[in-house]
Amino acid sequence: MDLCWSLALLLSLISFVLSQTQHRRFEYKYSFKGPYLAQKDNLVPFWTYSGNAIASEESVRITPSLRSQKGQIWTKNPTNFEWWEVDVVFRVTGRGRIGADGLAIWFTDKPGVEGPVFGSSDQWNGLGVFFDSFDNDNKRNNPYVMAMVNDGTKVYDHEHDGLSQQLGGCLRDFRNKPFPVRAKIEYYKNVLTLMIHNGMTNNEKDYEICMRAENVYIPPSGYFGITAATGGLADDHDVLKFLVTSLRSPEEMAVMQANAEEEERFRREFQEYQEKTKKARDEYVAQNPDSIRKEAEEEYETGEQRELRQIFQGQGQIHDLIRNLHAKLDEIIGRQERTLGLVSAVHSGMGGQVAPTGQVPPAQVGALPGDTIRRHEVDSILNNQRDIVATARDIKNFVNDIHQKSNQLLTNSQKPQGSVQPVGYDLHVTLNEMKEGLNIVKRDLGTANQRLTSGPAGGCPPVSCVSTGMFITFMVIQVVLLIGYIVYRGSSGDSEGCLVRWFSSRHEHFH
């Protein structure tokens, strides 16, 4: 009878063990290890890192041994399995007897960002396993390893190292070990198990259980991540391997097998449907070849359409560049206006005097910016300068034309001619008046130039002595009178020669 009971108990235990057998599968899209951990472009396949993290061929340095550093690395895609096991191989090394701040392994519903909890954000939704190096509560219980679950509402207690919020933990020294430290985290059917390899031996199976907790509920799908941070003290946090294995129960495998059979049936049906569709299309092509040819021609764009599309794209890019340039120019002009306004305000506030070296000029309360220059005033000045340059260019061209004509008259006057009449008194009077007028204009221009050069720096005279329009009008009147007189006295060869020689001397003197 006892033998029967023993056999029954043994069979029940065997069936229970078989029912609890896990199906394990290595998930390479959520893992990394050396060699060739980082590719030639310094990227880790299926992972993304930021902050002060550095990826190399053999490891990922989450943070270097510098003060106030934070780094992180996260998977790009969420998991498609509910139960898992993570095997992490890492080193924490530093020069001091005490290190900071620590390293964290995460499984959350979304990737974290840089924050205060070992380099990641607070109030996360998921699991965090912390390797805390620094003793914030002065209880001399660090380095410490702990696990904490957060539903997105809890704030990590830094002052007490989160001891009141932990699921469980253990006191383990993981700094400056001769061999890499290993951590194995298993989450299967809402049971969390954490085992630590202290790095004192090279035996990969030398694990010690750190904590075990039941009824642990975390998101069924999420992202794996590793973060680290340093403070006033600093350590190198290097992760050599991060291996993820999915765990599935026999029931899940049976469901997956059924799903695989159903998927195979759907695949066969879809293949049959494709064959039927292809057969019907071939029959339609055989019956209507012209329509198929027309559809094929309409499917591809012509050369003209391609050129028009490229031209339109090029014009669109040019338009965007011009718009960006206009925006930059407006920004630069705005900055110049603000700078000029500040300079004018300081100048007016100082009363036009410069403060001694090393002293700040006293600010005048309620003082408003004085003669500040505006954009429309700048545009007006530029337009006036362009008008003056254009007018000067026109005058130069006009004088050159007159000089050429005078040279022609001088050449003609040197040829032998008949008897001429002597030049009268009126010609000499007119020439003297013109000479005096030019001397007056020259003297006025010199006076205006002296006023401009002797005025205060950065200032302008309130009223111009000789305006540009007045100068041009006077010159035009003088030239018209001169030409009229030349035409009137055109029959007199000596008068022409005299006028030509006088105008040539005036032209050289003017230049």
C-alpha cells in the first residue's frame, strides 16, 4: 500500500515538473555582446544610446570616471514576450575606496530619458534593478543591490537610498573585482528572482541568490535599458554583455503551435488565391492586349514629366533657400538695430562722455534712448548714397563728352582758315563771370568739406551747405550757357580756339 502511494506521489511530482518546464529562446534583437559590439558607424544593432555613453567593439561604457556624468542605452523595439530572463556582465571600477553613483537595469513601458535616478527619469512604469555604490543615508550599507517596481506614481527616495520602496535586495560589493560581475534577473509567471555573481571567481555558474519576490506585476511588453550616473565621486561603468532569453510555458507553446498550424493553413489559402488571381489576369491579358499596353504606358512617367518634376523640385528648393536667407537677413538687421539702439542709449545716458577704465557708467533713471537709428532711416541713407553715386557718374560722363567735343574743336581750329574777326569785350566779361562762379562753387564745396571733417565723431551736420540738386543745376546752367555761346560765336575761329583752350584748362583744373 505504501509502495502504491509512493508511486502515485512520484508520478504527480514528475507531471508537475513537466508542466513547469520552460521553453527558452535567445532573443538577439534585445541583446548585445562582444566582439564587434559596435559597428563601423559606432551604432549598436537594435539599440540606441545617448548621454555620455560610449560604445566600442568589446563593451558599452555607460559613464566614464568623470564627475557629473550620465549615460544610457535602450532597445529600439518593445518585447513581444511576457516572461524573460536577463544575464548581464559588467564592471564597475574606480580609483577611490568609495564610488558613485551606480548602475541600473530597467524594464519599462517606454524608454527613459536622462533624469535623477541613476541617469534615468523618475516615476517610471516597470521594473528597476539598482546597483547603488554611494551611501546617501550614512548607514554604511553600500554598495547595495535592490529591485524596485513603480507604477508611474512613486518618486524615488534618494535620501534613504530607496530602502522603504524596494521589493528586496542584498549587500554585495561589486566594485573593483578581479573578474566581471554577473547579474541574472528572471521574471516568470509574476515571480521575480535576482541572482548575483560577485566577480571573485571565473566560474560562470557561481551565482548567489540575492532576492526573490512573488506577485510582481509589470507591463507585459516593454523596453530593456541600462543607465548609470556619477556625482562628486566617479566610476567607470562598463557593460560587457546583455543577453535576453524569452521564457514560455508549455501552455503557451501549445497555443503557439496551434497558431502556427492556423498560420500555415492561411498561408496555403493565400497562395491558392494568388494562383487563381494570376490565372485570371493572364486570361484577361490574352483577351485585351491593347488595354494592358495602355495601362503599362500610363504607369511610367515620360521624359518631359520627369524633367518638369525635377524643375519644380529645384525651384521649390531655391524658393526655400531664398526664404531662409530673407529670414536670416531680417534677423541680422534686427540685431543691428537693437545694438545701435543700445549704443545710442548708453551714449545719451553718459552725456557723450566715456567712463573711466574699469568703471561702469551710471545709469540714468527714466532715461529713454536718444537719437536711435531706425531701419527706414538706414534705407533712406543708402538710397541717397546710391543717388549721389549715380549723379556723380552722370556728371563725369557729361564732362567727358564735353572734353571730347572740345578736343575736336581744338583740332579743327588748328587747320588754316580765312580771315576772322577779333574777339570783343563781351566774350572776356562772360569768361570772367564763369570763372568767378566756378571759384565760388569750389570755395563753397571746400567749406562744406571742412565742416564735415571738423564736426563731432559719429555726427552729421543738421543742414547741408550745398545740396546735390543745387550743384547739378548750377553746373547744367553753366554748361548750357557755354555751349550756347560757342554756337553763337561759331563763325569766329579765334574765339573757338580761345574757348577751347580755356575750357581745356578749366577741365584739367576741375579734375
